[in-house]
Amino acid sequence: MSTNSIIILVAFVAYMGMMILIGALNSKQSNNEDYFLGGRGLGSWTAALSAQASDMSGWLLMGLPGAIYVAGTGEVWIAIGLLIGTILNWFLVARRLRKYTIVANNSLTIPSFFENRFHDKKGILKLVSSIIVIVFFAVYTASAFASGAKLFANVFGTGAEDNTAYTVGLIIAAVVILVYTLLGGFKAVCYTDFIQGLLMLVAILAVPIIAYIGIGGDMEGALANAPTPVADPAGFLSLMKDGEGNPITPVSVISNLGWALGYFGMPHILVRFMAIKSDKEVKKSRIIAIVWVILSLGAASFLGLVARGFLTEDLIASGKSEVVFIKTIQQIFNGNVLLVFIGGIFLCGILAAIMSTADSQLLVTASAVSEDMYKGVIKKNASEKSALNVGRIAVVVVAVFAFIIALNPNSSVMGLVSDAWAGFGAAFGPIILLSLFWKRFNLAGAAAGMITGFATVIIWDYIPFGGETLYAKTGLYSLVLGFALALIAAVVFTLVTKKPSAEIEEEFDKVKSVEI
């Protein structure tokens, strides 16, 4: 191992050790509400940075810059969609969901909220939604593990094609995330996410600015002289053209903006809303979160553009576009020991992005299995202790499945995140919105919408027709279609079936007067 690698390794070990220590310090929880929602006591800064750090994942520092590095500013439509979704989620959903989960029998999870909201005595919604959580979080967590493996392979090995370095990195990322999630529960996850959110922001703001200074501020000139030259630099910097200078299609713009719809159905983000201490903290949190997202998405997009002209290595020819952030840091912070160590700290920003999402996803999976399947369906009289233990076992099992999915060094971080994002957004997004804002919405509509959204994404993305999936044939993101069809199914089935009971309607009206 080279001297530079050893210095970076020291930075990594120090960082990961700190995360495990936080988990150990928060290892005492008296009940499931403490373990899964931190006693509903999150302050504004912790709630905001935890929500956004768990939202963005390694995708922010690897997937998005890599896509823009290859295809130019035309890929920024995804970032615009995510910003719109973040704003709408904080203003439309956060406050009312926090209140409604209190009214709905103090619901601790999204599946239990669905059950309590519709008085689902048979547990249909809880079971279906729990299965959806487990399936798509296995895929989502795999994206985080793959990000970690690529980070280790490119820093300590020869790249993602270095199978040994990739596998070792995958094991390290999985083990560290598992340890502090199992130890500390929700509070540990949120406190570590707070630190990681700050580190991510510092890293993603600093690196592209330094690289921009490195090219002398001449973006078009740097693009024209890049290892893979850009024939039309002005087009590369245009929102309405792709990397080859062709006009962006309406389907592409709609698909990328459609990422906004995913926010309404993301369990690992929604539980942050449920855990905020008070209404006052919600209002502060939304401002902090939106500013964080504007800065981080803007900087990540800028990084993809600058790196195309700054890097001396051709990441397109080598198929390494998703490690653009890593390569930029290595090229900037190279020389003396101090520079390399600073670069190691910035590389920890990628670890932060990876860990802040994977831990949240594993914890929500644990709550779905423990609270919703085990205690809610299988053994309703289970003790708090046994339910917590089942949840911890679920974390390990899902992590193993995610590990297996991520074992392929060619796993695309962007692709894995896209699939999971579509699944949750289509299955849960319309149901959350209608549950919060439509008094007439009933159990039949919720079940129909959830199943329709889930099935649409599976059919659109995974089942080939004539040798190609429908996504490959059309280019339309499954989330857009799945969300629309789920919304239609939910409304139609609600209108043609019996309206909710008077008790459910009273609870709906009660939400407005609840104070938090």
C-alpha cells in the first residue's frame, strides 16, 4: 500500500470509529419508540440534516456528478426535480404527517400509519407495505454498499474492476454501517446523519470550487481540451441539450423532473418528519433542509461539469464516470502529507453520504419487520425486547441481501437508486398524499393504489417484452407512470366503494387541531 493510501486509510478509520462511538453512546433504548423514532424528540438541525443526508446517499457524490460528467447540463433536470420534491415534501407532508401519526394511534412506522389511518383490522395494508419496504430497501441499500465498495476500490485498489479491493470495501462498508445501526437505533442514525450531512456539504462545496480555479475559470476552453473533448461546449452547458449536442427530448425532461414525485413515498425520509419534536422545529427544519439541498445539488451538478475539463484521466473511456468526485479529490489533494490527509477527509464525505442513507434504510426495514410484521401480524402480544431483537435480525438479513446484490463490481449506483426510488414513490407517494388531504379516501382505494404503483414499476423496469423492458423501449421513468396509475386507481376504487366510517372521518378532522 502506498504512503498516500495509508494516510487516507487513517482518515477513514478515524471517521468510521467516530460513527461507531456515537452508536455505542446511544445504545440504551427503553422501548420501540426510542429505537425507531428517538422518542419523537428531534431538533430542527438534526431533523433537517438527517432527512436530507439520508435522502441523497452516495448518489449525490457519485451518481449525479457522473451523469453530468458524461452528458452535460441536460442531466441537471434530475436535480431540479429533486429540489422541487424536497420543497413540496417539507411544506405539504412534514407537518401534517407528524400530527396525523399521533392521532392515528401514535404510529411509529409508515405501514402502521396506513393500518391505523384506515382502521385496517385485517392488516392488509401493513403486510403489503412492509413487503414493499423490504424489497425496495434491499435494492436501495445495495446502492449504498456499491458506492462504498467503489470508493475503497478506487482509493486503495486499481478501480472497480479490482475485484479484491471492491469486495473488501463492500465488506467494510456493510460491517461499519451494521454495527452502529444495531447499537444505537434511530438516535444514533440521526446524530451520525447530522455530522455526515455537514461533512457532505463541506466536501461537495469545496471540491468543485477548487477544480474551477484549477482550470482558470475557462469552462468552455477546458471542455474543448478535455481528455474526451466536448465538440460543442456551449451545448454541453445547455439545459436543453445532451452530451452529444442533441436537443433534450420531452420524455427525458418529464422523466427527470418526475424524480420529484418520489419524495412523498420515501419511508426513510418520512420517519424524520414523524420524529420532529414540535411544530416550531418543523418550520425551522424545512428552511435548513431546503438550503442544504439547493447548495448540495447545485455543487454536485457543477462538479460534474468542471471535472470534465479538469481531470487528466478519461473516465468515459474507462467506464468510471461514477467515481468523478473521487478522482477530482485525488488530483487536487496530491503532494505532501497534509494535502493527502485533507483529501482523505473530503473522501470521507462520500462515506458520509453512503452511511447516512444505508443506516436509515436498514432501520426502517427493521421497524417494518419488527413492528409491522412480527408484532403486528405474527405475534401481536410480543414483548418490546423480543420485537427489538427481531428488528435487529431483520437488519442483518436485509444487509446480506443488499450485499449480494452489490457484489457485482459493475453495479450502477444511479441505476439501483433509480429503481428503488421509483418503487417507493409509485407505491407509497399517492397513498401518503391522499391519506393526509382527502377525507373520503378509504381502505380499498389505498390498497388498490399501493398495489398498482408497485406492480407498474416491476412490470415497466424488470419484465422484458420482445427482449426489452418497457423502460428501455420508451425512455419514460417508471415512477412517472406508476405514480399516475396508482393515483387513478386509488381515486377510482375509493369512489366506487363505501365511504370511511364516522370515526375515521372524525380522526381526519381532529388532525388540524392537534398541537405538537
